[in-house]
Amino acid sequence: MKANFNARLGEKKPLIGTLISWPFPETAEIAAEAGFDWLFLDWEHGLHEVRSLQQIVQAVGEACGCVVRVPDNGAVWISKALDTGAAGLIIPHIESPDDAERAVLSAKYPPQGTRSIGVARAQGYGHEVRRSVEEDNRGTVLIAQVEHIKGVRDIEKIVAVPGLDAVFIGPFDLSASMNKPGRIADEDVREAIGTVRKACARKGLPVGIFAPDAPAAKKALSEGYTFVCVGTDAMVYASVMNQVVKDVRT
């Protein structure tokens, strides 16, 4: 699935995903079977540990690509996430080309980077180390998350960093960095988001964004975003449960 997801992302055809914050393989499996193209495994804000991330990757299998958002742009976080066999990573808080370069170095084995060689699932538990080194350097998707106005101002340099495969926009944190938390529809916030999208288009990089619901996701796709994360497991569950109670009581 890793190579397949990488290829599909590079083709810049619409890829629909959803965010998985709960550490339950069953939740992810249901989402995959529903037809999502990729799953956003949120290790930054979600309830995951390394074990749950790996169990989700195993449960989903070939159904769709699993992309882990690591808690921080650090070598250990990146290595642990990739050792699960995930298709790729979302690196949060990329605000400069230096941030992007550090992420690339941590995600690539030598000589392209500095990633440590483990004997975990990605390496066939020690039996496929050579294959892992060759395939992961070539096939792992590395996505820079731009979610601060500093990253917007430096976006041209960020997208020029070799080794980045895509950019994902975090609109809510971006709005907060502009002292407008949650006001993602404000004109200047939309303008900042558009600046990132246009820079990616000029560079030929796929660009994605978080959409809270299906109408917002359809709008994002019509605007040129090629991979969109629609809602979260918790949001969907809360919405359905509220609607069930409402339907029964009315």
C-alpha cells in the first residue's frame, strides 16, 4: 500500500481521508472499508501509542494508506512512526525550510538522511533490512504541515526543499496564529491558505487540507486540493449519536 499511496498522491487525483484519533483498530478498519483512500493517524492530538498505530496499520492492510502525524519534528518520533510500516508521515509545525530539511533528514536512511535502522515491523522484524532501506527512502510519503503564518511567509522556500512529497494545511491552527482562532472563513485567513495552495501548485506539489465536513471537503476539491481529510472519528461519532437521540425523541 505504501508504494500505491505514494503513486496516487503524485498523480494528484482526489484522495479522500479522515482523521483517526482513537487507538482502536476496529475504528480504522471500518473507515477503510467505507472507502476512504487514506487515514490520518493523529499521534499529535489523538490517544495513540506506538502499539495502536502499528495495530491500525496492520488492520487496514492494503485497503488504504495510513499516514501518521507525529507529535513533533523529532528524529525519534519520526523513526518510531515509520517503523510501524505506515505509508507516510505528516510533520506538524513546519514554519521554515530548516524545519522541512530536518524532517527529511530524519525520515531518510543514509546517505540521503540520518534515520536509524531498526528491527521493527517495517524491517520485517530484522529479516528485510536491505529491502526496507531501499524501499522506504524511495516510497515513504513525507508531508509538511503548514499551520502557522510564519510557514505561510516562508512557503516558497519550504516547498523547494528536496524530499518533501506534499504539503498539508492546518487551517484552524493557522487562524489561531493570526489571532483569529477558528475564524477560518475570514478573508485574510483564506488569503493565507490560498498563498500556500498557489505556491504548491507552482512547484507541482500535491496540497491537502482539513475539512470539517463533506460540503467543505467537496469545496476544497473544487479549489484544487488533491488530498483532503474529512472530519474525525470523534466528530462523526458525536454527530451520529446526537442525531440518533434527536430522532428517537422527536
